[in-house]
Amino acid sequence: LDYSDDCEIYHNNFVNNANQAYDHSGFNSWDKGATVGGNYWSDHTCHGNPSDGTEPYTGIDTDAGAVDNYPFEDLGG
């Protein structure tokens, strides 16, 4: 997925990776909105399943501003 774009990437568990994710294009969607949510990131703390959007995950290694706006608090989602 390194150079993919227009992908919807949500409801995944990114756990203990040296580099959780990289998005070269910035045209991927890392969440499906406030109701469906995004992903669980083991290196991020937030509240709610999905979170309310006030604690986005910005740890995606990107040069294009990729962000998961509605990450999950725990693996159970």
C-alpha cells in the first residue's frame, strides 16, 4: 500500500510497529467518519470507540498530512 491512493483504511489494529503506517499520497482515508470510526493505534491514547474526533491520530508517517480523525480507544472497538 506504500504508493496506493483512494483507499479506505479503517477498522484495523496497528500494534507495536516500528513505523505504524506510511502514506505517500495523502489521498487515502484513514477513518470512515464519526459513526464508523477509524483504526486502533497502539502508540496513541484516546477516549471512545470511536473517539469523538478531538484526539486524532497524527502518527502516520506522511509528507501529505494523513490523519485518522476517529481512532479507537481499544482493540475491541
